[in-house]
Amino acid sequence: MTIGENIRKIRRSRGITQGTLAELLHITPQAVSRWETNLTSPDLHSLIGLAWIFDCSADEVLGLNHIKKEDRLEYYSSLARKASLHGDADGVIRAWRDALAEFPNDYTVMYNLAHSLNVRADRRQSVKCRPETCAAMMREARGLYEYILDHCSDEHLLAAAERSMYDLLVRTGEYDAAEEYLRQMPDLWQSRQIAALDHPKNRREACVTLAADAVHLFRCALDHMVGEDGGFSPEERAEIAAGLESMNRLFSEGRSGVPSSDI
């Protein structure tokens, strides 16, 4: 974001018009307009005046605080990645907990901390986690997800939080509550992959991608259909798996062999 774009963003967030800002700075509205369109930049005297009017630091007017935040978040992300590579789940949690302490209103950081807590509390992944510790982590993760769902406006982050909350509730056996989140999720036919099939430019690639995704989904379903409670027998599962592999191979090999006009 440029300095001009940043000035315009802050001005609008404060509910100040270009004319009012110009009057407070004893300059013309055209001068403010030139700042915001990056034709000119404010001098030191104007910068101090902008910081005073906007009730913020000069760094914020210049957008430097945003750059610093990005650098700091990348620092925490690198710590989390390194810890994850070494199998240090607690280190991942520490990295995102420290990030949230520095940026308490960042919803992405909240989600990352909640996710790391959720992963650590999954006793299938970590047998060393004591039951009471796992329960405490899941409660904290749940609180973070709920806060995101109540306050965040980012659609992608909301969707991720809804799905994560659903998974958490299923794991804790709260099936009725999980059902409420399930109803809020989009139907498969509303997915981006399905929509791409209607676009001539993307149809070919979408067809191949969708076939691969379908195979993956069938395999997930197959993994859950085990045992005597309505599941498939080992023989049936082997037969279905072979069929899925054939379908996957058909579409993968057809990527270069089938003319795009035929898809």
C-alpha cells in the first residue's frame, strides 16, 4: 500500500473528508487529493499535522507499521514452521501464542493458535498429551474459534473457523452442536471446482482437478466405512480402491490425450 493509499484509508476510517482535512492543515483540497493519488507526498510539517489529526503515529501515516507487522508475523510463522519440521507441537503453540500477545486483534493469528492447539490436543497424533491438558487446549481452541466467528468479517477465515469448530465438536461428541455448523457449510455443488466446469477457459483443468478431488473424497469416505456397523468388508474396500485408482489414472492420462473441445 502506498503512502497516498494509506492516508486515504486512515482519513476515511476517521470519517474525515478531503475538504475538512485540507482546512485543518491549512492547505487546499487539491493538495490532499494529490497526496492520495500519489502525485505528491506530504512534507515533514504536514506529516506531523496528519499524525495529530488522525491521532496516530507518523509511522502509521506512512504505512510503516503495516510493514513492521508483516515482518513480525513472518518471524512468528518461521518459528512455527521450524518447530513443526522438528515435530515440536508445543513450540508451534508457543510461536503463535507469542504472536497473539503482540497482535491480540489479528484473527489469522488467533486461528493459527487455535489450530495448533487442536492438533496438539488430538491424542491420535500425540499420545504424550495428558487428558486434562488435551481438554484445556480444546477449550482454549474452541474459545478462539468462537471469537473469530463472532467478530471476524473475512469470509475465508470464517469458513475455516466453522469447519474447524465442527471438527472439534465432533471429536468431543457434541454432535447436535456440530450439526448446526454443518448446516452453515456450502453444498458440494456450490464449490469453486464445480463452478469452474462452466468456464470454457478453465473447463479442461477443472475436469482433471475435480476428478482427482473426487477420488480423494471417495477414499476419505471409504476410510470411514469400516467395520460391522454398516461398513465395507476388506474385500469390498479393496475392490472399491482399485476402481478409484483406475478412475484417477484415466483422468490423469487423459489430460494430454483428450482434445479440450471434447471435455
